[in-house]
Amino acid sequence: MVINARGLLKRSADILGLAFFGLFIISSVACNDNSTDNNVSGSDSLGTDTKAGRDDRDDGFKIEEAKWDAEKNRITIKGKGSDGRTVTVTNADTGSNIGADEVDDHKWEVREYDIAAVPCRVRAEQSDGRRAEKDVIDAPSDCDDGGGTTPPTEPPVPADGTSINSTSTNGALNSIAVAELPLTGQSGYTVFAVNDLGMHCGDFDTRVSSILPPFNVLHAQVIRKGIEPDILSEADGVVVKYSASSNPYDPILAGVSPSGEPLLSSVVAGNVYKTNFWDLANSSPESIALKAYRPFYPPGILEAFAPVVDQGLPMPDVERLYLGDGMLAADQQAMPGITAPYVLNDGQHFGQYVGSLPFFLNFPFGYTSFDVNWFEAAGVAVAAFDDAGRENPYPLYRVRAHDASDNVLASVDAVAPISGEANCQGCHGAPADGGNGSATRNMDAEVATTLDDPQLGEIPLEVSKEYAADINILRLHDQKHGTMLEGSTPVVCQTCHYTPALDLAQVGPMGPENDPINANGRDQVKNKSMSNVMHSHHATVTDADGVPLFPAMPPPVDASGNLRNPLLADGIMQETCYQCHPGRRTSCLRGAMSTGGMLCQDCHGDMAQVGDDFSRNVGPDNVGAFELADDFYTNHATPRVPWANEPGCGSCHTGDAMDNMAGAAGTITSPDDGIRLMQAWLIGDAKATPIVPSNKRFAETTVASTGNPQLYRVSTGHEGVLCEACHGATHAIFPNANPNANDNVASMQLQGHAGVISECSTCHIGDMGITLDGPHGMHPVGSAGNDFADGGHEDIAESSPDQCRACHGRNGEGTALSVMFTDRILQCDEKTAFCPDGDSQLFPKGYQVTCTDCHDNEL
């Protein structure tokens, strides 16, 4: 179905105009958290769930006893915790180590003799970050209290050993990293936090042109643990805040990127360069931020917010606009150091709470993702360099959930990725600046170089290279299309070329043709989309010898069943997607799919396929001819809409071991497991339409009105928990192959090991019994599944064997779906080759569990 979208877009403009001019509400700017939040002080433990009015469950974390025995010269500290976790005990006042123990049967104990100094008070910390403190009974009068002073829980460390990103202000390099708020909370709560896309891109330089602003989005859900956990909302008095944090094992500290290339430093003459986004625009009293991004808001709106350094662009509340009273409120998010850059690291409120999320309802394919129930911080103004000037695309932020009394309920560290390394200068830079000449050899105008940058030498060289390349891009555009962009800086490409990424109010393309007032300088209705002009054009570019500059990627598996050469594939990635979707140093695609051998083209198609979108027929002589329909996934003639029609989990995870599309005509199946597909679209499909499976076990929610899948990043799964909460952000699915990677920090804190959140005890209390009501039909896992693992599953195996076969294989032989997420010791029913003593056996991480490991095969 092809429609002219003028009427649709006019309706959007009417909605937007009414909201902005009649009822616009300016909301929060910067909300600071100046508290120290040492909730452990003055109490025996963190185990009491005061909100629910109940005591600790058996697997709650606490110190039950801390006692000094002078006669035996022995200190004993014991308590309760989560099985399999490690508890480390220290002097609460000095931080000196006392001992450690592993929790077994919910119990742990540290007993030490002849210690050098008896502590007055001890602190216990479980490996998931939970802490508790307790005074030592019978401690001597001269017990060690640190000399009467209590040091901070997490003392600041030199900046050269800490990669922390608390501010986007340019400033003098500080030898001391900002202090971090404690990773603390109560045992009865969990907070999930995740970035929505796995990568946000910006620009090192914004003076001439930019593609995207410094911008990030964090989502969080707060869980009150229980036998049946609850997802809490702002109606429960919950507030969520974020501050900068760090990982002492951050691979970035070695100065080398994941691809092995040296990372950049932005330190020049002792000053850290972050961004020039808030600097004054050339020959203008206005900031670049205001002048460049004003067109994306109706007249006067961005001025009302007046974004300043460390403050992001305002983000509309689309839930209220489309599902509520029609009023458009907006929030601005701030960096934690906004009030004192390089000194303070204050918690900033998540600006919005979203119950249900409207997703481009003005488009035929639009839908509402119901009951997402997340706290949202949208537009966090993160720059691509940390406080020490290191290029770090994966900064960490400590997300803490507070109750109505400002007590911290739970904490977790989440990556808020940002990169500025789009390599436009590779082709558009002058040869003297390292450009290959492909995009400059035919320019009529003079080719700009870094020598043209008036700030050359005052800022990092890479920023000056981008400045010169941006000038060359505008000059080439003016030459080819008769525009006058060079005299209109700063330029944002999407002012004329629509992209949903910057359509914050979800109104569709805007221009003088459908709304001359609210378009406010946008001219998108007679121009193709940003995705179309970038991908379609560059797909055809060749070098002087006629060889395509962007080579084709071979399929993930060849006709003989051999996996693609990873070194060859990486080289092609560096020459194609990673040129513009920053990844030459960053490696945007860095999670489990990348480790498994899949790359961008395997999900999205090649550049020509991606560029062949809904704006392909739009032009000055065909204004508003956008092809919009709700049948992209089923109609070969309907083109894609960027950001909206994307592959989902179900496009490759098409079912379980008993029912999947592996081996079906046109599919490319993983030779390693025979279940997973390694290409999200069928061989020969000219538009690379994502596969939609009939078995929805691992697929996203289906939109009732169209039958289309929702996007992974706006979907919920098990009991309303965000899919990304358990599996990680798009493009960064848990786990990262580097065990020290920042992407693994959250899952380590939540469950004690990297990877998909698989431990039921992350949200549930106690043993869950015999059930298959877990995510994707799973049985209980970990400490919550002891009854199930210790023989309780026999009745299910006998009465419903196919439910077991779905993951363990048709003959119980084990599959990739029965893999162990971490090392576990499980009980055996009898002696087997795997379990020779017939008692118990270590099942190592990665092992595919079979029926015959523990007993005779009942399947």
C-alpha cells in the first residue's frame, strides 16, 4: 500500500502545535542528590524490608553475629546470604580485610584468630554488592575505630587510574577523580538499568555540522523482591537517580580499544576537551546547541529551555501527549557534575516515569507498548571522553532507587554508551590530513585542511580533522545540489533529511508544505530520509579504479556449512558499517551476537537494502510521497521505515529444539547448534525483510492490530520485566566476551556472574518449586531451583516430556538451550559416566545438560 502522507503529517503537526502553543509545560532541570546514603550505619543489617513491613527471608543478606572472644583471641562474624555468592568482611572504620567465605545453604561465617587489631565495627559485602554492618560484641576498649574518623566508603582515587565520566564541561585535568556514591541498597529490592540502544553516537566537533547531539537514554525498573515480586512505580514513592561510576578493571585503562587500536586522548596543555556543543556558534551570540537544534522544536520552545553546558536537550513526554491529556510536557537531564564540574558527582533524577509507551502512533504501523513501567532518563548529555580525557565509549552510571524517605533501595551500574568517532574524514578529509581522496578529488572548491581550523593546537587534532572534513562535506553538497550550507553553519543533516531518531515528539517529517510554522526551519517533506541518502548513495561509491569503497559482506555461513572467516569479516566491518556507525575503535556490536559470529549485515542487510526505505520516491517534484503501510513484514512491496521496522530476537531465535525454522528454505542456520539462525532475513530477499517466526517462545510481543513484532528495545517479557533488563541493550546483548568489560558489570552485580540474568533469586525469594513459568517457559534456576533440580522435575518429565525436550533435546541429549550459565554443583540420582560417585558433580559454565548426566534417560 502506497499513500501520500500529507494528511497524516498535517494531523501530527496539528497535535504538536496545540500541545506546544496551548499547553506546554516545562519540567525538571537538574535534581541533585547530595546525600551520602550510608544506610548501614547505626543498624545491625540491611535486611529489614520496612516498606513491606516484613523481616528478612532466609536468603536475605545480613550479619547475624559479630563477636570478639578475648580468651580464644578469636573474632567470629556470621550471617545469611545468597548461595554461591562470596562474602568479604572488613573493618568498617578502616577498610582493612578480615576474611571471606562462600555462602552455602544461605549461611556464611568468617572466623579469624590473632588479628592485629580488633575492629569496633565490621562490614560484610556480598559479591552482588549488598552490604551490612554490625558492632562487634565484647570488643576491647581500645578496638580499632580508625582513630575516631570514618573514611568514605569508596575513597577517591587518582584520575589516571579511574575512567569516570561525570561532566561534559571542558576543564583543567584533575588529578583526583570525583567521588562515587556508594553501591548500596536493601536485600529486598533490585533495580535494573539499561541503555536503550547499546550505542549512541555524537560528534567530536559540532561547529560546522553534526549528525546527533551528545545524547543518551537510560531506562530503569525497580523490583520489590518476594515470592511474587512487584514492579514499583512512582506511585509507590520510588525515585530513581543516576550518577557517574567506574570499573577498576575497565579495559579502557590500558589505552587500547577492543579492536586493538590506540584510544584517543583529549587532553591539550593540561585541559580536558569534552565537546564544543554548548560553545557559541560562529559569528553568533547563540550556542551551537540552540542554533543547530532549534528547528527540531516549534518556535520559541528550545529557547525556553535554553540548554547549557552539562544539560541535555528537552525530551517530550509522549505518553502524556498521545495517551493522556494531550498536553506536551518535557524534561531535561543533566550530567552529575553540572553544579561543580570535576568536583561533584551528584545524583540526577530520572525525569520521567513511563507506564505505557506510544510508538509512532501517527504512522500506520504505530502501536503502544503497554505496561513498560520504566523510569526514563532521556537526553543525558554524555560526551565521548572521560574526566581524564580518555576516549571511553562505555562510561558507567550508578543507578540507585530511593524510597519516599530517600533511603536507597537498590543500586546497579549501567553503561551509557557514547561515541564520536564517525570516520567521515577517511574519505572527506584532505589527503594531507589522512583522507583517501575519494570524496575530495572532484571538488570544485578548495579542499579544507586542519590548517583552516582557527582553534588548531588548542583542541585535540582529531577534532580539527573533523572540522575540516565537515567543511568539505558541505562544500561538496553545495556543489552537487545547489545548496548554500557552508554559509549556514552549524548544520544538522536531519533538518532536511528526516530521521525518527530526532523526531522526539513522533510527528513525522515536517516542512513548510505541511506546517510552515511548527516546522520552524525543517524541510523534510520534499527530501529523502537521512538513512536513504546516506546508505543508498554510499552503496554506489567507487574508488578511482571503479572498485566499491564499501565492499560486500559474505554470508555468515557458506554453502558448505563453513562459518565466515572472522578476520576477513572484521576487515570488511571496518570498511563498511564501522566507518559511520562508530566502531573502528568502539566496536558498537560487542555482545553475544558478535561473539557468536553475527555482524550488522546479517540482521539489517547491506547498505543498498537499508537505504531503500519509505522515502525512496520523495523529491522536490514528488513532495510528501512517503510510502507508509502496516504490512512491511508481509508485503514485499512495502519498504522499511528506519528505527521502526527492524529485526527482532525472533528473527533468528525462531523457536526451541522441537519447533524452529532451522533448515527451512532460504534460512542460514548456525552449524554449531542447529537451532539458531545466523541471518535474520531469507536468502535472496531483496529488501532483507526480518523473519517473523510462528513459534514465539523467544520473540518479542506481537502488536495485536497488525500482527507485527514490537521492537526489542520497547518490549517487556517475563511478568512485565523489560527484555533489555535481563538480556542487555540492543547491540550489546549479555555477555561481552571480555570478562572485565563495563557491559558485564551490571549482571555481575545483580547475580554474581556475567551473562543473561538467569538467577531467579535476582527478583524472587525462596525456592520456587516445580514450575515452568519462568522466562520463555524455563524452570527455576540457581538457588531458587533446588527443589526442581534435586529430583522434583520427574513428574513433568513423565507427564509432559515435550516441555523438557524443548530445551534439552528430542532425546534429552542436551542442546544450546540447556547450557549452564555458570558453574554449579548439582545432585545426581545415580552413578553415571558424568557423575561417577552418584552423589554430586560440578556442571561447568557452558555445559549442555543432558538427562543421562544424573540418571537414566526418561525422555
